[in-house]
Amino acid sequence: MTKRKLSHGEVPVLMVICVIFFVILLLLSLPYAMKFIWQVIVTTTSARHESLPLPPGTLGYPLIGETLEFLKKGSLFYQERQRKYGNIYKTHILGAPTIRVIGADNLKTILMGENTIVTQSWPKSAKLLLGSRAITQSSGKIHKTSRRHVMPAFSQHAVEEYIPIIQSDIRNQIEIWLEEDRVLGFIECRKMTMSIACKVLLGFDFDEGEKGKYNKMFLDFMDALMTLPVNVPGFGFHKGMKAREGLMAEIKEQLLRLSLQEGKTSSFKTAFEHYMDSVEEEITLDTLDTIAEGALDLISSGFSTVSSALTSLMMVLGKHQHVLHNVRAELDQHGLLEPENVDLTLRCLNELTYNFKVLKELLRLYPPAGAGFRKVLKTFKLGNYSIPKDWTVMYSIRETQRDPQVYDEAEEFRPDRWNNSSIHPGTLTSKCETEKFNFAPFGGGRRSCVGFEFAMLVLRIFLVELARNCDWTLLNEDAEVRYIPVTHPVDFLPVQIRRRMIQN
């Protein structure tokens, strides 16, 4: 049988089809090839002299890594990788090759290794927004000195002075909520926290119109901390930088007024005044930028974490009415239940031991910040892996505090789990060495949150005032909770709030 020869017209057609096929195949395989080559380059460069391997994980695409997937999935990004790779794994997000670690032993290594194997590190976006002179951005001796100067602002004597200011602000805010049919808990807690932070920390007292404006700027500023640092209109980081300009301008203006005593309206010594007394530095045009960055750092640290915790408190008590009943029983036992204007003191707050267990369980299950960042100073061993120099380490707070091997029913809100806890009264400090790193909502080691006493004070006062003044109903009990940039319900916690019915 004679084979038919291809005509001259058919040969080019077949060639074109083959070329198109191979081009499509090449395009389909290109992303995988890029990821493979990027993984090989980064891992071989980082571990070429090490006997131990890098942790398991993937690094995504050149330069951008897995940032886009992280921004899309949020905390689910971490959960998927922990299930797949375990408690130590590598990724590449926000412009840096990163190792995420989970578990008390791993946290202890990182938090106790400050200035020896690791140092402070933030994503580039946060560094640019907070400023190079912020306390949270400093390290070594500079951080140690700055921290020492800030500590007087959170001494027991200073905290006692803040109580009536915080209590008054919370009472006023609750009265505003009671006039509304419904409120968005997260938004309202942010407004309240901004007012408290500005007043207590810096002595600024905004009227209602100003509160709305500055609250919007703070929201834009805080939401940009964990974004790609692209300062182009349309990007979240650009909006954050514009908000920073407005906040810095207002802070500098207020600081200049305070230096001339023109804007001094507070009857107490603010946290920033304690700080300025400690550093013995005057506010001048030469020092203004540095001091203003420190002030912005102080406010933003309190603003984001405290408002997140207050919102979570409303959410968990709305879901667990038996816990709210127990809170009120303890208030009644100490003569604090009736909503008359009973002035709180540090002594009476410290006597509310069940209330404190509620807050500790809240911070275990819903820590405001899910992780902390460090930069590796020198390559070190963690578990069976090598952690390379110059990489970023993220130590996980949220997953560590939900470890089912440590906590029974780890996903459940159970204040009674702390009945045999070794916590000191009125603090989150544990006497038990093994408990320290299983529970670390405010970090630990040399860089533990310097303002955690302030955060706890606001939480404790809010719990008392909310429980004795209000009943509330969550309008969506099953709302998803997101954890980036801070823990919050995705729907901002819509609630119907009403004055508590007093039982005769």
C-alpha cells in the first residue's frame, strides 16, 4: 500500500500546531519552573555550609514569594502549612524569607535569644509607617534605654492615676451605645480605645467631631502595617502613609502646645509626661520628629491590641452567658455589681480573681497579635533544622496557645481551666517556668510588651463596666474571626445593646 506524502501546504500547518503546543506547554510549566529555580537558589545560598537542612516548606515566586496567597488567605495560610509541614516551616512573605515556629520550646528559644541569635524585625511596611526612631523599631542598648525610660509610665503609682480617666471614658462610651439600636462592636471599641489612648498616654482630648476624623486616620494607618510597601495611589500602603502624615502633623502640633503648657488639659500626669521626665529631654524643633515618632508608636501599640481584645471580650461573653453570670456574681460579692458610680481602684480590681481568669482565657484563645517577628543574627539550630542568618523568624502566639497537647479542649472558651494556675494576682506573669511560653499574648523575654499593664487595666475596667451596666445580643454569633492585622470578627461584631435589668 502506497503511503501518502504530505503536501507542501500540510507541512507548515503541522509545524505551526507543534510550535503552538510547545509554547502552551512552556507557558504552563513556566510558573512551576520559576518556583523551582527560586527555591533552589534561596535554599542553596542559605544552607550551603550547614549540615542540617532548612525547615520544610515552599518559597513561592521570585521576589514576591507567597505574599499574594498570604494576603488572600490570611491566617488560613499558616494553618494549611502547619498541618502539612509541622511546627517549624519556611515560607517567603512580605519581601523576606521567613521561618514560622510554633510551640513553647521553640518560642522560648526565640524570645530568650534576643540580641544573641535574633533581634527585632518588622515587615518593611511596618518599619516605614512606624518610623526608624520608634521604640518598637530599636534594638540592643538603644531599645534597653528607651524601655527603661518608658517603664515609669506604667508603674503602679502611674497606673492608679489612670484608672478614673479610663473608667470615665468607658462609662461615657457605654452611655452612647445605649442610645443606639445597634452598634458595630469592633468599630466602637476602636473609637473608645483611641480616645483612651490619646488621653491617658498623651493628654489629648478630642471632641466628637475630631474623634471621627482621627479614628479614620488610625484605621488607615493600622490596616497598612501588614501590606506590600508600594507607595502608589490605590495601594493600602499609600493610604497608610497619607494617614501617617496627618497623624504626625497633629501629634507634633499637640506636643508643641504641651511644651508651652497651652494644651495641658489633663489633671493627671500622662504616660508621655512620665517618659519625658525620665529622658530629661525638652521638646524643641530639633527633637520634635523623634519625640513625635515615639508618641505615634506608643498610641498605635495600645490602639490596635487593646481594641481587638475589647471586641473579643464582648464577643465571648455574648456567646457564653454562664461566664457573664459568674462575672456578675463576683462583682456582687465585692459590692460592685450595681451600676451606681462606684469608683474603681487597683486594689478592688486585683480582688476580682474570676474576672482575671476570664481575661486570661480571652487572651489565650483570641490574642490580639497572632505572632511576633525577629531577624536572625547568626545561623542557629532549632529542632532538627538550620535557621539561616538574615532570615525572618515569626514566632506563633495563636497556634502555640491553642496546642491541644497543652490545653484540654483547646478551642473552647473555659476560664475555669485557670483555677489551678500559678499566675500572680493582677498580672499575667507566671510563677511556673513551663507556663511562660505556652501562654505569651504579650510576647516575652527582653522585648515583652512594655504597655501590657495598661492594656490589662483597660480590659479589667471595661469588663466591670460592661457587665454591670449592659445586656447585649450578638446579631451574628457564627461570624468568621480574622486574625490579620489583629484579631477581629469579619463583620465587625454587630450587637444590640441595652441597659441591664436590675434584679430586686
